[in-house]
Amino acid sequence: MLARVGHWTRINREEYVKGGISMDKIPDSIETKNIKISFEKLRSDISENIKVAAEKIREYSHSQVDIWRQIPNLALQTDGDNGYYPYKQFVYSNGLVDISPDSRGSIILVVDCENGSILSLSCIDRVKYIADSFASDEEIMDAWISHQSAFDAQYQLDTLRQAAELPHSPHSPRSEKEVQTWRSDVGKSLGLTAVYSRNQKSEKTE
């Protein structure tokens, strides 16, 4: 039995005597200083491991850039048939994919589809967003623990492709032809192509 007393952790010696353990092998007390040193070492080791893991995730995201670049246009092509979705609008309007931890309830972490970078986000208003910095190691790991599949560009693309195969909903406020016209107009206004490029988008909107 262990009992914490002030700055000492004491061992109930009677319990050990009953168990047949030699009294000579039982310390009178254990200083918490040793425990503190162990904790600091543990924290240091974990911090280093987080840094290494986050860097591997960054490298993986960058390696998928050819896939990330296909996502904005496909997000537009799957919007409208079965309703209009803000998360899809966010993707094709900004070229950013939301990978925020589920617990946050708002967009704070994104992948830039143009280059695969993982970024922190500052909200300018309800519609316009700007990526202001690279995500920290802790932010990346927080999102990774929440939902790892969000970092998988191929999974994201396959999910959109599955949505593209769904038929036009008869409950849609617009006909299938009207939705197609709407997508064409939005795509032109945003300068979207099959392969996303923010520079090309800027040229189209100037």
C-alpha cells in the first residue's frame, strides 16, 4: 500500500511484513525528486517523438500533392445534386481541405491543395479564410489522433468520386441541367481546373 505524505511517498511496512517480504529491502520512504526527474525525462521523450511523428505526417501530406490538387474541382462537381454543402464550398472556394480535430467544432487546421502543406487558419469572416502559418507539431498530432483518414488525400478523393456517382436528387430545388450550369459558372468565376492552382485562380478572378 502506498500513501503520499507531503513531499514523501511512504510505504506501509506492515503490509509487506504480512506478505513475507524482508524489512531490510523496504525503504523507509521514496523522495518525489526521483519521480519528478523521471517525469521530465518522459515528457522530453514524448515531445521529441511528437516532433518526429509530425514531421513524417507533413512529408506524407506533401507527397500526395498531385492528389490534393484534384480535390477542389471534384468537390465542386459533386456539389448541388443532393444539396449544397458548406464544407465542399470551403474546399473549392479556397483550395483548402479541412482536417481540424472533431472536438474543436470549427475550422482551424487545413491542407493547402496547391502544395500539400498543413496550415493553421485564421478566420477573417464567415466566408473568407486565410492560411496564416504552418501548423505546429501539437496541432498536427491533435488532428491525427482525432481522425487519421483526413490526412489521406486518396481517401478524400475516393469519397468525392463515390459522391459523384450518386444520381441527381428529385428533391433538389434545381434541375440536373441547372446544377450543371451553376457548376460551370462557379468554376469559371473561381478559375478552377481539373488540377488546382491558386495562381491560375487569381489570374481568372482579377
